[in-house]
Amino acid sequence: MLRLVSFLSSILILLVGGGCASNPRPLAQEAAEKRIPGLAEESDSSEIITDYSEMWVVDFGDPRLERLIATTLEENPDAEAAAAQLRAAVATSRIVGADRLPQISAQATGARARTVNQVTYPGIGESVVSQTSSRYELGLNLSWEVDLWGRIADARQAAIFDQEASAAQYAATRLALSTSVARAWFQATALTLQQKIARKQLEVSEKSLRATEARVNRGLLGSLELSLARSQVESSRATLQSRIREKRNAYRLVQALSGAFPDGEFTPSEDLPILQTPPPSSLPAEILARRPDLIAASLQISAADSRVSEAEKSLIPSISLSGSYGTASNELSDLLDSNFTVWNLAGNLLQPIFQGGRLRAEVERREAVLAAAIADFESTLLTAFREVEDTLDSDAYLRTAAGQAQQAAVLAQEAASVGFDRYERGLIELLDVLELQNRAFEAYNIAVDLRLAALLNRIDLYAALGGGFEPAVEPIPTLSQK
């Protein structure tokens, strides 16, 4: 616990330093201090890590797994959807940012009209007089809301925070896909090993059956021992079929995650890698600060806070300008003549007075959204804290237990071999042999399970840290800092 607290001490400054660069209220930092007192200590860093990679997979030393993850990140539909959402967020920030600038449009109009008037002439009577006229205009129209109070700037800042949060969520999706593929890969490899164990168990059971049949034929054993040996063979066959089914399901999961289902070829590794390197005794704060879901949650707080400010500023007057410049004439040929230049410029001051409480209700709604974002961040932070602590605590135990289980399996196999030799010489009973054999194969299965558990826990640790044990070489500033 103390090791984790030591490198978490400056995380919140790293998380909110960039996200709140233009925000006077470091709400994410306050929320973290509320949940974990003493966490948000001072730090000189004002940047957050946004350089997410899949380099952690290199630690397993399996090039085929690395290639499979690279393929998954290109072909998986979830990765494609997350990338599309990021592109949409980028476009949205550009749309909102356009409101800060004057809107200019070109306009060309032409009209021709005929009017009819009824005229009464003294001594003559009534007469109908018609008149035909033309009107042509060419010019530019301009409209601009002067962002005197910063309302539009708040909206733009919120959109930028949303874009950065979407980028973090995209990274979170990639990390989740990468770790899911790695988990499925090692599970498929473990089931392949356990299928081999089940096949070997069947071979040993059949060998025991043949030895039992030979002793029955010599009158040394009876039908009871023969039935036991045959039962052991059938049980081993059932176990083998179960392993084959589980392995095929695991293969299909890998193919589905990589976007290659159902036609993709898949060949797992021949063995599970052994974790030789333990986690560092101390981890820099930047490691957990790059965790994408934490970054996304803190940026969503900043976006919601900016939108509260935007709604509050909708209650005060807004100032806008409009104007036009161009030429106008009754003759089309005069439109390019500067003597026919016309223009107008107007200013507008708008103060909302009564809208049925809509504007104040919008402020309250956005404040509620902000409160929800803060609560979500607190929940994400506590989850991250627990996940890192759990996986760090389990890492050493599982690596040690896996080694001990492997040694136990070797010893159990030696005992089973000695027992079978004694059985053939009539020194022990069949039940004793079957018990020794079952213990040996169960020990091998336990060893595989523990080796797999150690690998899956290490993958979970990488996911909890947002990547491997090494931080990015250089922190990359977010868009809001540029």
C-alpha cells in the first residue's frame, strides 16, 4: 500500500494540470483529495501523458502475439467505432470553434417586377398604367457575435475537452482490446497445453488398462480391477473431449477479437512464457497518470464545468454586429461600377428578460451533469487505485506459486511412474496406481492454471497502469495547452 501511495502522490496534478489550464476550479483534484486525502500533493509537472502504446506486450517475448494485437487494432470493429467517434469529436470542436469568428457570405440577387396602377384623369376617366422595373445586387454579408463575456470561448473550450476525452477513450478502447487479445491468446495456449495433458492421461490410462488385462488373464486380478481400469480410460476420454471443446472455443474468441472470424487461421504458442521480471519496487507517478479512463474522466469534468460557465453567461446581454457591402443598381451592367456601392452596419444588444425559466433551468441541468462527472471521476479513481493494488499484491504470489506447482507436478509424475512399476510387479493395488496417476495429471493442470493466472494478472496490471512499467519518454501536451 505504501509503495502505491508513494507514486500516486502527484497523479492528480498530472491529470488536471493540462485539462484545467483555462479552468479556475481544479475540480478533479478536489474530488480526488476528498476520496483519498493527501493524494494531491504539489508537483512541478503541468503536462499529462497522452502517448499510449502497446509496447507492454513486448515483455512477454512472443512476436506472434505482437502481430496479432497489431492486426486486432486495425481490423476490430470496436477499434474502428472508437476511431470514428474520435473523428466526430474533432469535427465537433471545429464546428463550435467557428462561432468565435465573423460569418461572411457572398450574395448575388436579381429581380424584375411589373406593377399595375389604376389612374383617374380629369375629363378622361380611368386608365390602367403598368410599370416594369429591375433590381440587381452583388455584395458580402457579415454577422458576428462579439464574445465580450467569453460565452462562446467556454463552449469552444468544452468542445476541446470533449475532443481530448474522446482521444483518451479511444486509447482506452485500444488498451482494452489489446489486453483482451493477450488474455484470449494465453488462455488458448493454456487450453492447448491442457489438451496435451489430457491426451497423455488417456495414453497412460490405456497403458494401465492393458497391464490390468494382462494380469486378469493370468488370474492375478478379477473383474473389479478390470472395471476400474476401463472406467479410468473412459473418464480420460471424456476429459480429452472437454479440453478439445474448450480449446476450440478459445480459438474462436481470438479470431473474433482480431476481426478474422470465422475464416482466420490461428496457431497458439507452444508454451506459456515464464515471467522473470517482477514489477519495479517504485513506480513513477506518470505511469498511472497516463491511464486513459482517468484522463477521460478528468477531462469530462473540465468540459462539464466549461458548459456550466457557458450557461451562466447566457443570462447576461449578448452583443452582435451585422452588415453588408456591395453594389446595387437597376442595370446589371452597373454592378461592377464603384459609383453604385452600398453598405450598411448595425449593432444589436440582446438581454433575455422572460423565457419561462428555461435559461436558469439549463444552468441547473449543467450543474447536475458536472456533479455526475465528478462522481464518475471519483469512482474511476477508486477503481484504478484498487486494481493497481490488487494486481501488484498478486504478482509475486502467483509467480512463486506457479514455480512451486510446476515442481510439484514433476515430483508427482515421478511418483506415478514408480507406482506403475510397482503395480506391474504386483506390489501395490490398482487403486493406488490410479490415485497416483490422477494426482500427477491434476498437478500438471494446476501448474498450467497458475502459470496462466500469473500471466493474466500481469496483463491486468498493465491495463490498470495504462501500459507497461516504463513511462513515455516525453509527455505530450494536450490540445488545450497548445
